Amino acid sequence: MSKSVFYHAGCPVCISAEHDIIELIGKDNVDIVHFGEDNSRINEAENAGVKSVPALVTPNGNVLHINFGASMEAVKG
């Protein structure tokens, strides 16, 4: 089974969601991508269908937008 990918921008909403995701599905089952630390993966997220962060992309390719922290346009600055 491949991992889910959780994309976020580091805001309080995103950090809270990150902790909940890890608690729900386990740290070994999710790849955490913090755009403030690694913005090289922004295109990857957009290509997967991420429109805002925080967002979780499941192994099946479904994008689950969790709350609304920031649009991808705001993340790109």
C-alpha cells in the first residue's frame, strides 16, 4: 500500500490538522509535506488536484481538502 500525502503550509490550522491526521492514520502511513520547508513539491500537489491546504491525497488519488488554511495561489506567493 502506498502512503497518503498530507500537504500544508505551516499555519495553525494546518499544524492542528497534521497532528489529527497522524493520530488517525499513523505517521508511517502518511508523507507530510510542509511547503514552508519544501516548496519544490507545490507542482506535485497541484497536479494531484490540491486547490488549498491543508489537504490529504489518498493512495487512490482522492484529494481531501481539510478546512481552509490557504489557497495554492497564496502558498506560491
